Amino acid sequence: MLRSLMHYFERRLYARDIDARVSHPFEWGLEFLGAGQGSIYDSHSARRFIKNFNGEALSRSDSFYSPPPSRESDFETSKPESDPHPPFCWLKFTSAITTPYEKNNLVHARFFPSDKGDGAVIVSPQWNADENSHVALCHGLNRFGVSALRLSLPFHDRRMLDGFTRADFLVSANIGRTIQSVRQAALDIRRAADWLFFQGYKRVGVIGTSIGSCVSWLAFIHDERLEAGVFNMVSSWFGDVVWRALTTSHIRKSLESELTAEEVRDVWMTISPSAHTARLARERRPVLFISTKYDLTFLPDLARIFFDDCDRYNVPARKIFLPCGHYTLGQTPFKYIDAFHIINFFRRLWQ
């Protein structure tokens, strides 16, 4: 009964902006992965290129997910002109990855400082979150002595391309650009952590929701300075989510013109959390995983694969399962329950 009800609400909330979802044509996008501009690849050679790229990226994932060293002068802060005493300041810095889209290459974030403690978290919202998404969570963290840096994902907010109303280029049927964008998001998190350490914070953690959870995990497992993390809605294989999720059904229509489900998993291997399970053998930092029982986007069976990986390697993770879905998590009362678990995790850990 509850499953049917939650699935009904999930589909209803999804349908609110269904007309805004654009199904862009399938593209290999090899130029985003270093292929020469103007190079011509047929389907067979494109598949071979992507396979080799993923294999190499996974074998050297430490360097693949590590940005160049930062300098304090790389970062710029400012206060909103309309308020001389705002509760936050703007932070901007150049992304570690230069994409063909100049507007996307400048990272924007809002920093909500707390004067009580020495801990700070980097907050990465969900795909197509608006500019105010997760701001209330930042304020909640502040009340318990945790500073929060709310990061804008690639192609979101001030990074959104002119003429767009959605962040279509973060996840799309362009294989190479999606890899580049997810990697960019993970590197942006690590550069944001650099800034927090420059500010004198002793403890830095991450909070990610939906795709924000994916990119936060990729940053977390490749950066041992990040002490703790909350991963809000988790999954295992990036390609499986895109292929099966209600949210990305319009993207699947384009992918189907060239790829099977198994091939979609393979082409996005390096941006999949479960592709990096070998790193779990030495993962002992505290983490909280939050999953939703009736999720039609990060489906429960895909989340279970990831949880089983963590259990096999004895990762000291706490798991919480909320009786809602991907979209309903943002509705009352679930958004408050979710925020309580996130804030309480860091309150207990850092106080």
C-alpha cells in the first residue's frame, strides 16, 4: 500500500517539469576526453576509445580525481551588495578542468560560517537544484557549530549556459561530456576543500545529495583529508541509474539508439562509485548513507549493490532507510527527517 502511494507521488512530482526535459541526440563526445578536435571515429573505434579511456582512468584514479595544487590567491570572496551583514559570503574560483563552456569554468559557492567550531562541510545538491536548494540545511548546520560551503555543480546556477533552464550538460546522452562534467564536479569539491583548509578549518567533510552524493563520494575516496561524509541517496553504477531511472528516462531514449544497458554501464564505469570498491578495503572514516525505500531514480536494488560492497570491506558506515522516494524526500515531513539525520551526524561527530 505505502509503496504504491509513494510511487504515485514520485511520478506526480516528476511530471511537474516533464515538458522542460529535452532529449538531446546521442553523441560519443570523445573530444571531451582528449580525442583530437575533428577526429573521425566510427562506432567500433569510438567504443574502443571509451573502453581504453575508462580502463586507464580507473588504473590511475588517484591522478584522474586529483586537481593541481591550489594557492590561496586562486580564490576570491565577496559579500552581497544588498546586505552589509549577510549570513554568508560568495566564493568563486576557476575549475580545475577547462571545458569548452567559459561560463561553466568559474565555480561559484556560498559560504555560511559558524563561529562555534573548527569543522566545515562542502554541500553538493542534487541535479537541477535551484540556487536556494540546501541553504536551509546550511543554516541548520550553523546552529550546531558546523560551517557550510554550498557548492554549485557544473552547469548549475551562475554556471548555467545562456539559453538553458536546466543543467542538461551535466548528465546527458553525450558520453564524453558526462564523464568530463562528473569528474569536474569531484575536482571542484577538492578545490573547495583546499580553500577551507586555507581558512584554518581543521575538520572538513562532505554532504552530497543524488548526483551530488555520487560526486562527493568520488572526491571523498580520493582525498583522505576529508574526515567524514554524508551521502544522501546513493547508488552503485552510474550507467544503470541513467538507464533505469524515472528522472533520466528521456536520456535513455537517446542512448538506446546506439547502446545496450550493459554498454551504458561500461562507458560510464570510471564515474561509478562501485567501480572503485577496491579502495574500500582501507576506508575507515565515518560515513552516513541515507537511502529511500521507494526510490524510482536511485533504485533500491542498485543502492543495495553499493551497500553490499561496503559491508564486504567492513566500512564503518551507518545506513538509514527513509520510507519515501527520490522526489518525496524533498517534501514534508521527509525533508525535515533527512536534515535531522544529516545535522545530527556531524553534531555528534564534531562536538
